[in-house]
Amino acid sequence: MSLPEREAHSHELVPQHKLLPKDEGEKILAEFRVSRLQIPKIKVKDAALIGSGAKAGQIVEVTRLDDSKHYRLVIE
């Protein structure tokens, strides 16, 4: 049974997605010495981003159940 798209982001197995402020995103890129184009991408229409107000070009911090943090660039 699949969840309606609007509820998929709140499922217990979907990791937390947090939009980072621009300055914090730039700090993360500098820390890892990578450009925006070198980090993995996530589409603005991804179910995990529904209702977040995410826009192309923003960086999202994904916190998994084991508390590891991963970063994604929002794309159209």
C-alpha cells in the first residue's frame, strides 16, 4: 500500500530533510571543499520536500536514522 504523496515525507523511514540558509550551505561546501555541482541532487518535487518551500539552488541537509548527515542540491 502506498502513501499519498503529501504524507510520504512524514513516514518514519523517510530521513529528516532540512533546508539550510544560504550562508550555512556555503560553509558546508567550503568545509568539504566541493562545489554545488559536486554534491548529489534532489528534485524540488521530491516527496520528502513537499511543503518545505524548497527552491532550485538551495542545499538540503538529510539526517538519517543513524544521525549521519548528507547534503543535496535542490534542482528543478
